[in-house]
Amino acid sequence: MARWITGLILVCAVLLLGFTTLTHSASLDDPFSPYAELLASDQTIQVVQKLGFSCVDTMQTVGKYCSLTPDGEIFEKITLTTQWDSIASISFEVHENRLQVGDLMALWGKPTQFGTNNRSDLLVWPKRNDTRASAIVVRVGRLNYFTSVLKITFVY
């Protein structure tokens, strides 16, 4: 009888976890949608400044380094670089435990490239609209759908 009850509790726990995961994934809005204008591949420094980024000139290239601390719940900081007044890359730093690998896979599909070093992984998605997206994750144990994402970078 005790084994039967233990088994029933285990099955209920697994079903509850699965339901919670499906609900979370199904309700995820695209966290990048507020930045759709910024992510368009033909944007210039004027759009960046209009959105409230603060920018400084860089010494290495003919461009700027810009940053913004958004009010949203998911992203902690957004940084970008420009070259010749066009956006070259945009990075979104994620608040801890706010975005998972599975969330990005639900948005973009399966990553096409993987890289790893000690405790972090790099996941890369194919180019879309002249942009390649990559995500850096730090994992404890094996990489899986629930691994938290630290940073997402779009390169033009």
C-alpha cells in the first residue's frame, strides 16, 4: 500500500511539473517585441538615441558603444555597438532565472551550433533577416530546456 501511495504521489508531481512547464511556455510573449524597431537590420544611431540609449564614441572602430537599463522584468541591461552609424551588434543581459533555453527554442527553434567551456555554453541560431542570434548560458550539470540564459546577442 505504501508503494502504491508513493507511486501515485510521484506521478502527480511529474504531471504537475509538466503542466506548469507547458503553461509557462505557452504564455511566454516574445520578450524582444518591444525592441522590434531596434532589432531591424537597417537601423541607425538616430533610432538608438530616440529609444533612450546613452552612447559614447569608441576608440577601436568608427562607431559608438551604447547602453540602456530597461524597466522590464526580463532584461537587466541592453548594450549595442555601431559602426559607421549602423548597428553592428545588440546584447540583452537577462535578469537571473527570467529566461530559459526552452523559451528561446519556443521562439526560434533548435539552435544550429553549440559551443562549450567549463561552466558555460554558447547556443547559436541561424541567420534571420540578416541577423544571427546567440545565447550564453551558465549551467549546473547538463544543458537542458530549463537552463537559465544570461545573455543574448544579435550580430549583423
